[in-house]
Amino acid sequence: MSFTFFLLFLLFFFHPVVSLSSDGLALLTLKSAVDGGGASVLSDWNDGDPTPCRWSGISCANISGLPEPRVVGIALSGKGLRGYLPSELGTLLYLRRLNLHTNAFRGSIPSQLFNATALHSIFLHSNNLSGNLPPSVCNLPRLQNLDLSDNSLTGAIPESIRNCSQLQRLILARNKFSGEIPAAPWPDLQSLVQLDLSANLLEGSIPDQIGDLRSLAGSLNLSFNHLTGKLPKSLGKLPVTVSFDLRNNDLSGEIPQTGSFSNQGPTAFLNNPNLCGFPLQKQCTGSAPSEPGASPGSVRGHTNRSNKGLSPGLIVLISVADAAGVALIGLVIVYVYWKNKDKSNGCSCTGKTKLGDLNNEKSRLFCCCYRCGSSSLGCMNGFKSDDSEVEEGEKVEGGGRGGEGDLVAIDKGFNFELDELLRASAYVLGKSGLGIVYKVVLGNGVPVAVRRLGEGGDQQRYKEFVAEVQAIGKVKHPNIVRLRAYYWAPDEKLLISDFISNGNLTTALRGRNGQPSPNLSWSTRLRIAKGTARGLAYLHECSPRKFVHGDIKPSNILLDTDFQPLVSDFGLNRLISITGNNPSSGGFMGGALPYFKSSQTERTNNYKAPEARVPGCRPNQKWDVYSFGVVLLELLTGKSPDSSPAASTSVEVPDLVRWVSKGFEQESPLSEMVDPSLLQEVRAKKEVLAVFHVALSCTEGDPEVRPRMKTVSENLERIGT
């Protein structure tokens, strides 16, 4: 009798633990390693479940040949978790993706973690991790993404990184790594597309072998370290699309002028006091030549013997003669330089456009040069590419000088000269009916966005233009792109605004391959929605003119490096009408975008309110509310409302509002409407549903029923708090 009771006791108390799979037991060690404050996030991690596949942040998959699903993903980013990383996570043999970034995990990274040999992505950035990077990290044969930035990791970068042959992204920025950058790993990392070692304590020279990273794209970031020595010429072998960021080091010598070096702006090399040469405005001083065939020792000996026999007066005479000779040679060099510069219309043929050559009274404003490999194709009039930004031979003249044009700074703390603007290197960002937009890097390394509006407008129009620009310039809000200055001349109008470096919401949602950015998590999307709403509410309620934007869509919502949104292009339609151009589609003011031709004129803009599509109607604030609601639906569903024939049919819904409304009417599962990339991450269905309801209220057919933008912003702010 007593034995039977004991057996029942064991079954009653221990059956739940025994029934949990081995993966579940390993995950429970993570729950136990989390401090009490953050454990509530893992409240549904119960040891009584047979598998952990329904737990928050856990994804599973069926593995061929195994009787039960196994854990393949852990996604618990931004949950405020505090604690340490247990070594038992290494027993999750089928774990592919570990995403614990933006928490407060402390301690070292356990080397046993890398026993989970199926791992291909590790995101542990923005924690408090310390200690060395275990050399066993490359025991992972499939590792593609390793982001350990924003921690306190120390020690040297291990040479064993070379064994990560599949590695695509290595991001170790903002840690405390020290020692020299190892030379050995880089030739073996032929899949690496991103390398960021910035803001560490690295010293020594840049290895020549980094130039072997032929698959690199985007940026090579070695800034904010203690690197010394000359720039290796091998970096010129990197793809021409790679941007260098070598700021704030102790590099020295002349910047090479070969290959990829010729495509870099001055910002790439700032705060290296001993660097010189183009594109920095610091000439390199050459050393005095020695006699042919003479050794340095013999030259020094000859000089010493000569000095012994010279009188002080003769020395002074020789010095004066030398100075005069040097001055004469300098004048000849300057004359030849400017003579050649005049012949080339101020174009340096470095692969970048030049914003004018002010030696002429009326300069040709965007003389462009192109490089194909190492051979220059010469200078053209205007900008010409496969899509013809400006047709070849078209006259594009600057505003001139001598009272013909004025550069006016709206922000008094933002000062620069017209000459500096027109001579700076410029990169085409985009073209639309609202003008061509360029990224311009000023002499102090500050990038700005310059929009060319057109050539029309008389003196009367000038007064209207100034009044409108001044009103736009008074709009100051963290979620609105700042207008900094403007330029008016009879044949040229420019707007100068802040340059926002992380593109816009369109590229974040769809990317170049139709896939959303991996950084576009639910918390990020909610932050973008809230920030955009705040900016629009400010325009509607608090701005001097109580502006109506009139063209809200993802391409007009720019993103900074922290994915904070900034509304752009408000007020431009009015400015375009003043200059006499035909308004079309914008979306580039201040933003980093690849060049493409605007196609909005060839398709219906499904972000517009129904009443906005009736010709002759005056824009009003309820238009913006409707458009913002469509943007919210796109953030939630990942589906585009654009009916472009080029759009992928898998993500295109020509009437997104009706599609979502019908889904709610038919009580369709939320999983059928939410962006699939969020399904494993969205922990609070209430948040998603709440945003859906806000979006549907914004997209009501009757404008009078739609809420004010201020109310929309207040409702969004309450979600997730």
C-alpha cells in the first residue's frame, strides 16, 4: 500500500517536468537565469507543457527524421530582461537564430553556446556583456550574422574568425576590443558584406588583407579607434560601392587616389590630423629630393661640409633666393592648375558631381564625370545615366553671382558660403516632379540634402517664395525634416535641408529584394507610427500655417539611424507652383535613397483619401489622416497598396483598406493579416489589434468621421505603455 502511494506521489509531482522536451528544459535554464523583474515576460514558459513551441518568443520547426518539433528560434529582443546567458543554450542543437538584443544581459558569452552548431544568426547587441569573444565562435559552420555591438567586450579580435567562412555580417562596434586588427582572417571571409569594428580600442595599422574582402558592400567602418600608419593601397581594390569610415584615428600620410579611394568624400577621413591629399583640404608637403645615385649619408655629409665654409651673410642671401624661387614655382603651379580647371569646367573626374565652378560669372551647375573601372569617360554637360537624370547637352546653369542670387540661412546656427556649397561633392539621391535631390558634403564634413526646384519665377514670385520658405523654416519638431537654407536666383532655386542617412519607410518595408529590413521589428514599427503621428499632429495643430501635408506615404517618411521617423516634403507643392513647375510625386527631401525615376504619375496613388482623387478639391487635414491610416495598415500587414505592375503580387493589395476591413468583418485570424515577419515576434496581440483599430478609424470613407491627427497621436501613445 505504501509503495503504491509513493508511486502515485512521484507521478503526480514529477510528471510535468519529465514530460517537457529536452529543448524546453534547456530554455527553462534561461528563465531561471533572468532576474525576477524581467521574468514576467516569460510567464507562459511553464514546465507542465509538453513542448516549448507555444512559449513567447520561441519558434519551432519539424525536423526530418525526428518525432517532435525542435526549437529553431529565440526572439526576445527589447524585453528588458536582466540576467546572464546560461551555457545550456548550447544544447539546442537545432537552434538557428538567437535574438536577445536590446536587453540587459551581463557577464560573459559562454563558449558552450557555440555547441549549437545549427546557429546562423546571433544578435546580442545592446546588452551589458563583458569578457572576451570566445575563439570557439567559429565552431558554427553556418554562422552568417554576428552582431555583438554596444556591449563591453574586451580582449583581442580572435584570428579564429577566419573559420567563419559563411560569415556575412561581423559587427563588433562600440565595445572595448584592443590590440591590432588581425591580418589572417580576411582573405578567407569571401562572403562578408558588412564589417564594423568602430568605437573600440584597436591600434596598429590597417592590414593590407582587408582589401581582399571583394564581397564587401555598404560601409567599411573602422572609425573611432587608435589606428596608425598609412592607408593601405589595397583598400582601393574593394568594390566601388563601399563607403569608408576611417574617422577619428591617428592615420597618416597621403590618401591613395586609386580604385575605391576616388569615390570617397572628405567625411570618410576626418579627424586624422596627419592625413593629407584629396578629398581633404590639406595638401601633402613633399620631401626634398636627393641627388641621383647618392645615398642619404653622402647627401648629409655634403651638406655638412658645405655649411662649414659658408658665411652668415651668404647663408641669408641663399635663403632669400631659395624663397623667391619657391614662390615663383608656386605661382606657376597655381596658374597651370586653374588654367586646367577652367578647361574642365571645374570637374575633377573623381566619380562625383561638382556643384559648379564659380570662376565663371554663370557657371554650369552640375558637370559630372564618370569612371568605368580605372578609365575616365570624361566630363558631360549635365547628368546622364541609363535613366537620363538630365539629358545630355541640356543647359543647367547656376544662379550666378553679383546680386543675381542669394543664399539665405533660415537656421542662424547653420552657416556656410555659396562658394562652399557649389564646389562641394554631390551625389544624386533621386528625381521626381518635385525636383532633383542631391546629397552634398560640405567642407566641414556635414552632409546636407539639396533640392533643385526649377528655373521659373519673377520678382513678385520671389516674395511669395520667401514667405512660404520662411514659414516652412519655422517648423521645428524632432519628427520633421528641418529646412536649413534656401537659394533663389532667376534661373536656379535650391532648398537645403538636413540629410537623413537611413533611407525611408518604403525601402525599410520592401527593401531592394522585396523583403523588409531585419531591423523592422514590432517595437520599431510602433515607434515609427508614433513618431510620424507626432510630427503630423504638430504640422496640423502647432505649426505657423497649420500645414496640410497632402502627400503622406512611406517614401515621405524618412528614418534616421535609430529608426526614428521624420516627415519630409511638406509645403513643396506650393513652392513648386510658385516656380512654375508641374507638381508630381516627392519623397526625397533630406533622405538617403538610390536613384530611380518617379513612377507615381503612371499609377494610382492609393495612399490618397477618396475625396482627394477628385480634381479641383482643396487639400485638408483629413486627407493626411486617411493617408496616415493606410501607412499604418502597411506597417501592420507588410502589404503595399500601390497598384504598380512592377510590384510583387505576393505583397500588393490594390485596395488595402477594403482588404483589411473585410478581414475584420469576416473575423479572419489575425495571422492572415499581420506581416509574416512579425508572427513569431508579436507578443501582445492587444497592441496589434489596437493599432489596427486606429488605422481603420483613420481610413473611414466619411472625412467627418475620421479623428483629428492630435487624437490619433494620443491614441497611439497609449499603446504599449
